[in-house]
Amino acid sequence: MDTDALNPPELPGPLDRLIAERACERLVVEFVHTLDLGEPGDVAELFTLDGVWEWAEGDRRIEGRDALRAYFGGRPADRLSRRLCTNILVTLTSASTATASTYFTTYRVDGHSGGMLPPRLPVQVGHYEDTFRAVDGRWLLAERELFLDFGGPTERLAPAGAGEADTRRRA
């Protein structure tokens, strides 16, 4: 007999549940905000010390805050990206753990030197599957797995004054 089924993890009351769900939703938004408008390597601080970011496509698995900081901090300095996140569904699994599923759309170019660009199609559409853990009263990402349903290359803009050569490359 499964004793876990007879003794489910203790779940918080309605107000504490709402606060925990909101903290996890905020992490989802902070992650993309930091990548797009902040210092990309700083997303490591949103993970637990042993946090994991995984992207099955290409077998990318980054483990631990230092590795996450190096990975995200190594993004091209001339990258312009904007991510849209929707349908954030957080589920508390205990008083200190939660999961979430979030749809995302990514617009991105490399070689950006400033100014507004003409509209482009998104380079990625997919969803994140997240696991959160409360550590010392703060909710953090323990694991983030990325699933792509649609994906393409990241465009590299031609330098100002350059011809219309092929400016696309893989993300």
C-alpha cells in the first residue's frame, strides 16, 4: 500500500497558497525580464544552488548556480530579445514545493546596435516546465525544462552599411 497516498504533503491554507503561487509566477516573469532587459547571468540567482536548466533539443543540461551564471552570461552582448510568457499555471505540491507550466514566445536578433527594428516573426514558441522550492523563505527555481514546438535560427543583423548578405545563423 502506498503510504504517500494516505498521507499527502501538508498544503498551506488559501492565503499562503495564493502568496506562494504569486511568488512562483513572479519568478517566471523575473527570469525573462532579466534575460531581456537585465544582466543575463543574473538569472542564476533565481535558481536554487543546485538548480538545473534543461533543453532536451541539443541535450543542453546546465546544473548549479555557477554553471548557470556562466551559461546565460555568455550570451552575445549585441543580442536583442523579448520574450512573452502566458498561461502560467502554478500548482503547489507541498508547503515548500510547486510546479508550473508556462507558454513562451521569443523574438530575438543578434548584431543589434540600437534603435527600433522592423517587426519579425518569433524564433521560438514553446513552454517551460518548472519545479520550485522554497529556500529560507524565498521561492526559487529548482528545475526549468524548455520544450520547443516551433523554432528557427536567430537572425544576425548585417553591420550598418553592409549589403544584404545572408545574415542568419543558428541560435
